[in-house]
Amino acid sequence: MDSLLIKGGVPLCGDVTVSGAKNAVLPIMAATLLTAEKCVIRRVPDLSDVGFMAQILKSLGAEVKVDGDTVTVRAAKLKPVGDYELIRKMRGSICILGPLLGRQRKVRVSLPGGCVIGTRPIDLHLKGMKCLGAALKIEGGYVDAKAKRLIGADIFLGGRAGPTVLGTANVMMAAVLAEGVTTIESAACEPEVVDLAFFLSKMGAKIVGAGSPTITITGVKELAGVEHEVIPDRIEAATFAIAAAATNGEVTIHGARPDHMHAVLDKLKDAGVKVERKGLTLTVKRGGKLKPIDITTMPYAGFPTDVQAQIMVLMALTPGLGIITERIFESRFMHVSELSRLGADISIEGPSAIVKGGQPLSGAPWLATCGHRQLWSSRDSRPRERRRSTAFIIWTGATKRLIKNLRAWAAGFNVWIRNEDLNQYHHRVRGGLCRLPCF
Ligand code: UD1
């Protein structure tokens, strides 16, 4: 699926259960390379990145079985080099570097390219491997890393924009099989790093302090196969919550982890959104008039950069002046020009986007940015006869499940999926499939 056609302008109302966290499952899948035994991962989201990671593990010689939301991996024998093209395609694939170096003391991975949100360097990942004793060479688009022995070290992983999430994951995965004690200072504190540490600990790793800026790892000789259920996706839950507020609907989100979402829930409250919390269930709707807010993205437990685009949509619909400052990725504002096509009034001043909200929005062709799977609709407040198809965004990785939910939530909220082979959009309706030629 590479594009969708959406007829919006209706409130989204309904129930949804949150999927497993993409940012937790990718490093956890990579961590299965640390053992020859079978690992079973549950609550795996249905995303293209997960499919890519499964293919990468296969290209390294692992047996991988995907059965619904369960992925089973047995990496009995491994090759030191994966498929260059596959690894290059997905930034998250860099997290095979740590486990392969840890287990085989030798690895060759293609350098992940930059992407639309910035240059995405991996200097901190490489620094960590070097501190553990690896010799590194970058040649022909590959990173070659090898080490006779990996030896625990004190590693400072703070970068220009703060800690690195996948860098912390990578160093942790190499250090679990190193000799002696490794201390990571300025470690990322994201819940996904904690989930990976939990997975590794179940395998037999000795890790203390995950979730804080100092993580201490005492190396062990080998690790065992385990079963694990991935944490719920806090970014997806935040996306559903903002979608409810943006469309003036009401959505009940089950299986969320509100304790991972403090910054987002707090800002939604400031914006006039009502969130009722009952255990792991959140019910979200507008609490009255929306209010503009200021937001700065930060490492966890600050406001997540991965929710920056979504909150900008809400601000675009909120009368008044909202300011959104991006501090993690320097170019993560591609959606601004796309939102402008819908009629939003947003200007960029250095790292900040100034949103003059409340302009009427109308549907337009929209370019998806950066592999996200969020999708939006806005409520068009004009009289029915003056409404045009509004809303809609779509990022390329939109899941079939998400589209099903959106269709169920809003009668008249049509999502059409493009079929490349037939050069048609199609939309399943009672009694058959509606078709529309691509334009
Ligand atoms: C992860 C998430 C991504 C999220 C991001 C920040 C996954 C699969 N992806 O990406 O969804 O947006 O965290 O929360 O988990 N940096 C360096 N040198 C490095 C590595 C990073 O300077 O070696 C910089 C980056 O350019 C960026 C900042 O550090 O400015 C944070 O990046 P990082 O935390 O590494 O992002 P990812 O782990 O790639």
C-alpha cells in the first residue's frame, strides 16, 4: 500500500486496543540474535518495519516465523553479513550491530542513510562499540566491526541532542556478552529501552538502572531463549487520543500505558482535551473549547518528537497561536508544508513552528512523511453544503488494522486504499468493493 484516499470531516468515535510498541519490538527482535535458542515475542504490531526486521534476521541465517502478533526467532547459526539493501532501507536495522558484535565478535552492517527528519548519524553507536574494544572500519557503505574480546567500559553516550535511544540499545546488547562491567552514562530513559533491558534480563543478562541515565551491565557468558510480550505503543495511543480531540469525537483506548504518557496527557489537558483514565483505559474527547499551547520536544520523559506532527494538527485546528519547538531532529518539519496545502497557517522560525490555528482546512493531495503510521482527520466546521472533503494524512506505513478502526469509528469517514496493479483506489462497502481510478 503506498497511498490512501480519505474522505474526512466527521468525528471519530469508538474503541481501540493499542498495539505493541514499534520502537520496542525492533531492538527486541535484534536481541534474539544473542542466543542460539528459540525466542518468542508477543504483541508484535503489524507494520512494514517489523516485516523488514524479520527479513533482515532471515538474511543473517535465523529462522523466523510470524503468526498473527507472535514472532518466533531461532538464530541457531548466523552469518556475519546481512542483506545490504534490506538493512539500508530501515534506520532501525542499525540495532543488529550490538548483538552481532556481542555474539560473534564480528559484524558487517550497511550504514543506515539519513532520512527526511535529519541526518541521523550513528557516531554514538560506533563510539560505544569502540569503547568496548571493537576495531571499526567504514568502507563501501558498510561498517565493519570486530573484536577479539569485548571488555566492559565506562561509556558516555550523550550527544548534541541528548541521549540516543537505539545507541543505548546497541551498546547494552553488545555489553551483555562482554567481559566485566559496563556503565552507560547519559543513557536514554525511554520505556522501550526499559522493555529491551527486561527482555535481556529474562535471557540471563545482568542489567541495573534501565530507565535512568546510568545503566550498569555485568557481562555473562551466554544467554537463553525466552518469551516476552512487548509494551503497548505510547506513540500510537497518543495518536488515537489526539485524533479524537482533533475531530471532536470520543475514543476509548484500551491497553495503554498512561504511566508512559505523562508529558502528552499533561499537554492535552492544557489544550482543553478531557482524558478520563481508568487503569489501562483512556477515554478522550474535547472538554470544551480547544486552547493553543506551547510544546518543546525532548528525550523521555519530555514531550516525544514522534508525537510532534500529531499535536501540530491539533494546534492547526485550535484558534490562537500555538508554538511547537523541535529539539531532537533538526528537519522534522516536513509535514508543515503538507499541512499548509490543507489551509493551515504555520511558519517556521528556527527550531520552532508558529501555528496560527483555526483556519478552515480542506482536503488536498498529501505527501506522507517518514514512515509513520498516523492518520488524521479534522472536523470541518463550515455548513454541510460548503464542506469539502477534509483531512487526511497518510503515512506510508498505515496499518490495515488502523484503517479498519477508522472506518468502524466514523460512518462516512471513507478510507480508500490504492492498488498499484489495478491503478485504482478501492473501498470495501456493504455488498462489495467500490473502485475509483487513481489520479
Ligand atoms: C528512536 C526512535 C524514533 C524516535 C527517536 C527519538 C526507534 C526505532 N526509533 O530513533 O522513533 O524519534 O528515537 O526519540 O526506536 N544522534 C547522534 N548520534 C548518534 C545517534 C543519534 O547525534 O549516534 C542524535 C540524532 O541525530 C538525534 C538524537 O541524537 O538528534 C536522538 O536520536 P536517537 O535517540 O538516536 O534516535 P533513534 O534511536 O534513531
